[in-house]
Amino acid sequence: MDLDLNFEQDMLRTASRDFFSRQCDLNMVSKWMATDAGYSTDMWRQMAELGWHGVLVPEVQGGSGLSMLEMAVLAMEIGAAAFPGPFFTSSIFSTLLLAEAADEHWQSALLPGMAAGERVATVACCGDTHHFQAAGVPYRAKRTGSGWVLDGKALFVPYAHIADTLIVAAQAEDGSISLFVINQGQDGISVEGLETIASDKLCTLTLDRVQLPSDSILGTPGDGWNILEMAMKKAAVAKSAEMVGGGRTAMEMAVEHAKIREQFGHPIGSFQAVQHHCANMLTYLESATLVTWKAAWLVAEGRDCDEELAICKGWTSDAYRKLVALAHQVMGGVGFIEETGLHLYFRHAKASELALGSATHHREKLAQAMGL
Amino acid sequence: MDLDLNFEQDMLRTASRDFFSRQCDLNMVSKWMATDAGYSTDMWRQMAELGWHGVLVPEVQGGSGLSMLEMAVLAMEIGAAAFPGPFFTSSIFSTLLLAEAADEHWQSALLPGMAAGERVATVACCGDTHHFQAAGVPYRAKRTGSGWVLDGKALFVPYAHIADTLIVAAQAEDGSISLFVINQGQDGISVEGLETIASDKLCTLTLDRVQLPSDSILGTPGDGWNILEMAMKKAAVAKSAEMVGGGRTAMEMAVEHAKIREQFGHPIGSFQAVQHHCANMLTYLESATLVTWKAAWLVAEGRDCDEELAICKGWTSDAYRKLVALAHQVMGGVGFIEETGLHLYFRHAKASELALGSATHHREKLAQAMGL
Amino acid sequence: MDLDLNFEQDMLRTASRDFFSRQCDLNMVSKWMATDAGYSTDMWRQMAELGWHGVLVPEVQGGSGLSMLEMAVLAMEIGAAAFPGPFFTSSIFSTLLLAEAADEHWQSALLPGMAAGERVATVACCGDTHHFQAAGVPYRAKRTGSGWVLDGKALFVPYAHIADTLIVAAQAEDGSISLFVINQGQDGISVEGLETIASDKLCTLTLDRVQLPSDSILGTPGDGWNILEMAMKKAAVAKSAEMVGGGRTAMEMAVEHAKIREQFGHPIGSFQAVQHHCANMLTYLESATLVTWKAAWLVAEGRDCDEELAICKGWTSDAYRKLVALAHQVMGGVGFIEETGLHLYFRHAKASELALGSATHHREKLAQAMGL
Amino acid sequence: MDLDLNFEQDMLRTASRDFFSRQCDLNMVSKWMATDAGYSTDMWRQMAELGWHGVLVPEVQGGSGLSMLEMAVLAMEIGAAAFPGPFFTSSIFSTLLLAEAADEHWQSALLPGMAAGERVATVACCGDTHHFQAAGVPYRAKRTGSGWVLDGKALFVPYAHIADTLIVAAQAEDGSISLFVINQGQDGISVEGLETIASDKLCTLTLDRVQLPSDSILGTPGDGWNILEMAMKKAAVAKSAEMVGGGRTAMEMAVEHAKIREQFGHPIGSFQAVQHHCANMLTYLESATLVTWKAAWLVAEGRDCDEELAICKGWTSDAYRKLVALAHQVMGGVGFIEETGLHLYFRHAKASELALGSATHHREKLAQAMGL
């Protein structure tokens, strides 16, 4: 047994932690989120230079071909910084879909640009709910002489407003589900921003008779839902790592506050109730960290791990939500003021909990994996 | 034992429910909240015509001299509508302070205008935290030849930016605490809006050598904290009633969604997990409603009820927060979209939990009342 | 609105509280529970003299024909004393079945003796689970020339080992369910005690070709499940009152301990964590008390109240369990020692939670009543 | 990173799991617990032959000198089997005290016999509460010409009634605390069994002018509390492993029940509420398992890990208690019947939670380690 990161992983952790702490404070995060794009394209480019968009991209496609363990290291720091942008949807989720299921043609067409930070991809796989189920596939695909016509509408598509490449799930007339690749800007695409609590650039993506050539399908035709499920399960580990990182910052903020802020002449951290809150925060953080490392390690090892993956996303969501609620308790009214930044983590916790399936969804997946 | 409202109370309930359902939907609420004032002065005037600002004002001062039971009836509907504005701080909290502790001079000077909806008052009683304790009094008062000079700064003062009258707690050089009445617009007052999660017009109120005449003290000099505590305890019942009303709407929204929204061809309300969530919401709502009615009834009866008051605010805060979290679970991503309006209740729950002392604060008050 | 008990109810409360505090301490409770009967027949007789077995029995049948409010008053004191015995199954549940559904014949045959404390009745309505559903009816009834033959086995029948009268639910060949009255001692009956965590005299009641005359059916033939459901709903209010009483004693025990026991030279009740536990106990107790009073009042008023009844049993079960867990936290190892008596309330909480349907069962009933 | 056990650890796991599953079922456990000794001396001897009492004993003293990781493997299986006896107090806690703090004299005198299963030791370190604090040291030590005289009384001393060697904490007149070794049977010792909920052979150990020679002190004189704290922290990892094992069995019992037991013609495991309960059980189990492995690994590596140790015991206690409560929900009335055996795990959870400091205690230790 060995619970340490190896030398390269440790270096990546140090480098990414430094990068974000130097270049990105919470005020800048708020400013970036308030822009149309919703993120800093400048930072995006710098991350490209550091090779971070290519962590999960095979070497042959211009990436570094590392494992989910390295991605978890990076995602923790992104989450800790509350760094906004399409990293998760493009450099993680879309990359997993392409790297593991696409044929050479699509990999070569898309992955090098994505690894270089020059192409942003996103995925539209569920319709008007956050329920990640085959029955919720948002688009219908009709065969034509020369290819396909797609119609339908999906809510909650991250960063569709700036994505270069759209990967969408559509159901054909025979009921089979396939993934299609669409270039932004094609006729019939319309994108509208959703005002959500998290101000996290979720969009409505409507396809109105969008014409696609025959070779637009990513991976085996009809295998779309299996591909999505496989990628969602793995992407959920990276999302969990992001949450663990966010939880760490939220906890540090509250503990720092508890050490400094005084009441009746004592730091509030000397009160038993506050001490218990802080201890509980660290307990939630540590347990979420461990289930996340375990899931990342199992994925990196290529082992079957449906139970561990469902536990990872489910528990990390719960733990992050509970942790942030405790941070709010410790910080009182101060945590309530926007400039403190705690609200960024609160929103991140809510948005992440719903991403790739809620805690309820993961409990059901887990029950299935347990044979129930 | 009789748990029904009487005829007049029932009429008030029907009238206020009708009023808000006809005049105020959640889109308008959002619009009003986005204005500088933060509320609809037109609605405010209509409420004045209906006599609602004067519910707690003695008849001799132009009010209707009703009890906390009637105010609870009204506050529930205000909370249910998520109706924003200074009603709580002016027509409830400030009114209680004046009606129960001020001498005839201040009552006559302020209450008739407040009952008529022509004067808005607010209270600044705590400094830079939400901890409601004598030690947190925000201002310092210095005797001068002709009166007083006040200095200091308070965070979280509701609607200070539009209030005509400011009631502030200040500590004199001898350590005693008194309440002072200040007219808006006087030299040395500055008000700044705080960006909070709830966008509920909390302000920073800074007093910089504000000169006041000798008769500016409300109630017995040196008795300020006792007066505040007494009024806060009673006002907390009305705040709880507001929360109960908000909880009712949030629950109804989620239950309606559960009945209509389908998944796999069934309404999601037919799934056991959703049914349990709905049952738990109603259980939280009902228990919070009953502790609130009991507290309102005891206050109306003039009985000692420190335990019941602390339970009321503490449990209602907890129950409302839990209820809204369940509503979010039921509504999934849809509850996340701003136009649904659920977020208004989420914010209301957070803001109300901190108002007049957090759940922690009320647990301690309760432990005290239990003799611990 | 009036939340006080009336004069007679208050007298009954005082009288019953005195009775149990004088005659029954926790050591005696433990001793009685360890006997074969499992209760004190001497106390049972004294309660008969006080008229308590007849509270719900109509006056014409020798009872006092009082309402569920009076029964709730009494049941609270029984629960507070952890007083063991068949009071709930005979003087409440069986009495409700008979008083509300039986024809004059059965009422006259059984109720006067039950009111006088000379006859003990019990009910066997579910099979091998605690799920209270028509599908779980334990016995099969077959028509014969002269009457019926019953077969089957039920677990968890309280005090079947000493009951004079057994009321059992059986399904006829046509699928209809009826209630049958059986005299103890008849051929084919066998009773075996179950070793349960609560040592509360639950039994297995096996019927092996038990012959019954035609007039053995209680109430309208085929209406058995409706009668049971109606009586279970009302009986659940009395069971909730019992739990509220038990919760009160458990809390008092822990609060008393917190005031007296010292650690580091201070009473442990001066520590914030213990104060919060105590405050939370009282909050659970108060909310459970109020939902119980409301349900009892609605039943006494004869109003429809399916929602309130389901909330009452569901929340009181939850609140009692949480309260006892907190009492254990406060008392530490001391609460762990049997002679302290806290374990009696822990067991009572567990047994009561399962009686007449678990919290899950009541959540489902509530969801149904909400239209889901 | 590597989360697998190594070959030897895996072998130990397989061997111990087989041993307990072949030799010890829950009926036998109940029978052993009901004897005076409270455990099977025959099984004890067999475990000695397998070398298990010597896992933590240095090789030079006849043990195998393995690490906390191996002990965690073994303790999990002991917990899973609900195997009763003084293994924890003798072969873990006392062994740690001796192996890490005693001089060669005491090690040679005691450890070989303990490793061989021929000597049972136990520890009396706290007085009349479960609060593990220096201030709670139960005995007073007075210097005499030739040695020491000890007086005092401790509650909750495990298996003191059969222990050969008693290690007790006593405070000298100068306030310093030392550990003393006492042979059973010496004048002035009296032991009485405590009736606790867990029937786990906790005793009252009274010392009445017990005379000890000068060399009775274990480790550096005056260093008693530090030695105890160090050993308690490590022993808490093994106790956590025991709890993790117990949690596994309780979960398996409930999941098995959910798969087999039918309601309305479906296995109850097909109901969503039961599925969620099962998923939550596994989530608690997995998170507790991981924090336990991490703590065991850090101890085995000899690293500082105060935070991780406090998290380990605190969270494992919480998780085990929650898991068993869910198992009770799933099993309903059946979990309530003693022969099912679930109650053994419930009791184990309660007893283990209090052993070596409650969850509250560990939260405080954690807050301290966090710098609060």
C-alpha cells in the first residue's frame, strides 16, 4: 500500500497550485465569469503552453497520454482556484469521448487542436433535465440520402456559446443512439445562455434541421449511449477531484476566518461549536479526497470499478455540499458577502452536484452495481 | 385546545393571499429586487391602504393594535410571495421597538407615519457580524454639552439606503447601551450597499461624528440592549412566519413539478425517492408552522416564552433550509434556472437564517432558558 | 387559537403523572419486563380503578367515552414512565377497533370487561414483516358449513401470550379481508415469545385449523382492512403521544446529568457542544409534541386529517430516535450502563418506530395524501 | 499510489476470514458473550497458535513484529465476526503500551506470555466517564518507603475480571501521571461487572491500598499520560478497523435481506428507498475503510498523522452508527429479533464509538491538530 503521489504527480501538483495562486484570485474569477465568454482566454492559452489540455490526449495526437491520476491532480487545483471555463467539458469530457471511442479520423481531426488549446469542444447529451439516461437523449437523427438531419433541443450544455465543436447524442429512427460531431457555425444551430444560480455558462443548444455528412458519427454507430456512459463515469472522477479542490479552499477560508475573527475577546475558533464545524469540514474533505484518489487510481489501472465510481461522485457531492454549508456557519454574515468569494464555492458545489448525474442518480447506479 | 384561526384572522389570510397572488409574481419580484430601492413603492402604498403597516401599531397611534398572531398571518403571505421590501425592518421590528419601549414623544413622532406607509424605519444593532450580542453593538456615543455625538459602522443594516428613520444601538462611555433615533440625511451619515448572496439590500451604515440632541434616546437610557432583545425575540416570530410562508411556496413548486414532469413515461412524483422528499418537505413545513403558531400565540397572550421563542426561530431556520434543499433535489436542473424562482426562496432561507441571530445563536439562547 | 389543555385534561395529566411517579420507577420497570407476563398486573388493576382502560370506551359500554385528546394526555405519561404492558394494544388499539367498527353484540361482549381491566385484547394484523399493508395479512379464512376455519402465522403480536381476546385479520377465499374475534385457549392456537431487542413481549401467533362460529367477524365482513387502517391511523396518535412522553423523560435525564456531572471542574452542561445537544433535544421534543397535539385534536374534532396523522407518526418517530441518540451523546458511558434506565427509552423508541408502520411507511402514506 | 494489500497481508486476510467463518457464527458469539468469561478461551488458544496475539509484539519478545497495517487486516475480520474477547485490550492496546514505552524488564516479563495467548492484560486509564483526558485519571499513587500504594476506582475497564495483568494510570502526589503494572489477585483489588447495553464485559476496577514495589512503573515515571495518548491514538486505528469489519457484515446482512425478502411480489431491494439505503451503507463503509487504511498506513510508515488519526476514529464511529441504523431500516422488524444477530453489530457500534474517546472527543483532537 502506498498513498503518496509519485514524483511527477507531485511536481504537477506544485506547478498547478503555483500557477493558479499567482494568476487567478477570486476577484478575477468573478470578473471573468461576468464576461460573455465566461472565462479568461489568456489563461487558457497559458495552460495550453503548460500542456494541461493534453493530459488525457494520447501522445500520438499531440498530448501527453497521462492517466486519470494526473488529471485528478490538476482538476483539484482548478477546483481549488474556482477557475471558470470549458476545461472540464473540453479537455476532460470531450477528450475522454474522443480518445477512447473515436476512430482515427476524428481523433486526428480534433484532438491535436484541443490539446493545443486551440479548439474547444463540448457535449450535449441530455435533454431538458439533468437526468443522465438514454431516455433523455435530446436530439432525433434522420437518415437522408447523403447523411443525416438532426433536430432537437438540449438544456444545460456547458459553454456551447463559444465551443468550436459540438458532440451531440441523437436517437435514430430505429431507436439506436449515436454521437455526432458538429462544427459550430453550421446552419440550423442556435445557442442561448441560461440564467442559472451558478452563472456557469450553461446553454440551450437547439438544432433545427442541421445537415450532417455520413461520417459525422463518433465511434461505432448505435453505440452512443455506451460511449457516453463510459466517458461520464470516468469524467465524474475528474469532476470529483474538482470538487475536492473547491472544498479544500472553502474549508481553508473558514478555518482562517475562525482563527482571526474575534468575538467577546476570543478568536471564534476557540468556541467548541466552531471547532466541531471545522473538524467536520476536514473530515468531509478527507473522506471525499480518499474516495476520489481511489477511483482515479482504479481508472488509471484500468480496473472495473463501477461501485467505486458511483461512490466517488455521490459522496464527494454530498461531502462538498455539507462542507460549504459548515463554512457558511463558521463565517456567518461575512460568508454571505459576495466579495468574500465563499459563494463561488457554494455555486460550484451546487452545479457540480448536478453535473453528470445527481447524488440520487449515483446512488441508483451504486445499488445496481451492488446487484439490487 | 383549538388550533384554528378565528374569523378575522382567517379573513386577513384570505385577503393577503389574494392580494399577493394577484399583484406580485416571481418575475416582478426579481425586477423589483433589481431596482435601486429594491422593492415596489406602489405595492407599499397599497399595503398601507389595507392597513397592514399598522397591524402592530397601537390604535391611538393610527394602527390597528392587533397581536403577533395577526402579524404572523400576514408575514406568512409576504414570505410566500417572496415579496421584497422593508416591511420586516420597518413595520415589524422598528414598530415593536417603538410600540413597546418608546415614550409617547417618539411614538407620536414616528408611528403614525409608519402605520400610514409614509415613513420607513430601520434598525442598526450589530457591528460587523451577525452575532446578536451586546458586545457587538456597532456605535460609540459621546456626551456633548447639548446632546450626543455618534461614531461607528454597522454592516447588514436592511434598507438603510431608503429608510427615513434610523434606530441605532450605541454604547456610551460608561459602557451602557442606548437606542438613538436618527433622521436620514443628517450630516455624517453614509450608506453603502453590500453585495450579498441574497441581493436583499443590506447596507453598511457609517456614522461619522453625527450630532444628536439630548432627546434622541428611544426608551429608558442605558436600557437599549434589553429593549433590543425583547423586540428581537418577538420579531423573530414574525420572521419565522415569513419563512414558513416561503417554505410553503417552495414546497408547492416542487410538488407541482413532481406531478407534471415525466421521466421514463411516469411523473417523477411516482418514484419513491421523490415521494419521500415531498413527504419530508411537508413534515418540515408542518412542524415549523406549529412551533411558529405556538410562539405567536404565546406572545399574543403575553406569556413568558423564552424557550418557545428560541425553538421557533431555530427550528424554522433549520426546517426551511432543509425544505429548500429537498425542493432543489426534486426539481433537479430546473430548480437551478433563475426564472423558475426557486432560488428566491433559497436566498430568503439563507438571509432569514442569519437575521436576528443564527440557528447557533438560538440554540444557545435555548440552552440558557433550559438552565444550562 | 388556544394551545392549552382544558381543566379536565389538565387534571388527568396531573393525576397520571403523580400515579406513575409514585408507583413506578425504572428499576421496577426493568423487573416487570423481566417477568413472564412482562408487566405489573397489580398496577393494571389500579389503572382500572382510575378508569383509564375505559377512556376510549363509550359510556354505554362502561367507559368514559372521552376523546383522543384525553388519551394522548394519558399516553404521554405512560410513555414518560416507560410503563410496560398491553395498555396500547388492548385499551387503545383493540378498543378503537371495537368502539368504532364492531356491532353491538361484540361491543357488549368485550368492551365492558376491557374497560374494567378484566379482559386484555390484542390484534394480529400483519404477517412476517412490520409492513402494514393489506397484502401482508397473516391468516387465511375458509368457510365451513357452520362457520370458519383459520390458518396462518403472524409475528410481532404484542402480549398474545397473556391476551384473553385475539382480534386477527384473515383473507377469505374470495380475497376479501375480515377481522375475526378469537378467545384465547381455543384449539389450534399457539403462542411463542420472540426475543427482540426491546424485550417487549412481541409474540408469534400461529393458528392451525382454528374453528370459529359464523358470528366471529368484527364489523362488516370484507371490510377488515378498512377498519384496521382507520384504527391504526388513530392509534398511531396515541403511540406518538407515548413517544413524546418517553422523549421527555430521556431529555430530562440527560439535561439533569449535564447540570450535575463535572469535567475539568465545570458541569458538562457549560460546554457548548452539550448545550447544543440539549437545545436540539428540546427542539425535537417540542416539534413532536405539537404535531401530536394537532393530530389528537383533529381526531377528537372528527375531521379528515390523513396528512396530519402521517406527519404525526413519521416525525415523532424520527424526533424520538434523534433525541435519544443525543441523550446518549450527553451521558456518554453512563447512559450505557443499564441501571441508568436510558436504554429503556432507546428500546421504546426503536419498538415504537416500527409499531403501526415505520417512518418510511408513513412517508408513503403522506405522499399519497399529498396526491403523489 | 497503490491501494492494494501486499501478498502477505492478503494471505492474512484470507486466513483470518476463513478461520472466523468456519469457527464462529453469531449464535456461538451470543453464547460466548453470555458466559462468565465472555469469550471462548478455546478460540483464544487457536488464535495463539496462528500467531495473531503476537502481531504487534516485537520478534525478540516472541511476536512477529508486524505493523499496524497487518493488525488492521486482522481487526477487520474480528469485527466482521463480532468475535468477543480481550483481543483488543490485551493483544492491541496493552501490547502497544508495552512494545513502545516499556523498558526491557517489563517487555520480557509480559510480552512473550501475551504473544503466546497465555497472559491477558488490560488497561484502566479513565475514571468514571468515557472522557479520555489526563484530568480523568482514576487512581492516586502515594510513595511509601518500599514502593507505592494505589487507591481509586475506574469504570469501563474491559475484561478486568479475567485479566492476569492490569495496567493502570495513577496520579502521584506531585501531580505527575504514571502507568503501573499490577498482577491480578493482589490484595486490595476488587472487580465488579457492569451491566451495559453492549454486554461486553466492562468492569469496575477498585484499588484499595494496593501495595506495589518501586519498579512497578511502566515506561518513564511521570510520562504516563503521554504514553497512554500515543498508544490510544494507534489503538484507535485498530478499533476503527474492527468497526469497519463490523460494518461490512451488518451491510451484507441487510443487502442479502433486501435481495431475498419480498413485498407485493417484488424483492424489497427493488424499491428505490431500500436501494438508496443500501447505496448509502456501502458509501459509509467505503469511506470509513479508506480513512482507516490511510491511518494504518501512516502509522506503519511511522509518520506524524494526528489529523488523520482523529479523522479515522471520528468518522468510522459516525459511519458505523449510520450504517447500522440503515441496516435496521432495511430489515424492519426482522432486524429487531435477536437471533438475526444485527443487534450484535448495533451494540458493537455503540461500544466502539465510546471506546478510546467519543466522536466529540476526536473532533476536538482534530480541531487542535488543525491549529484551532
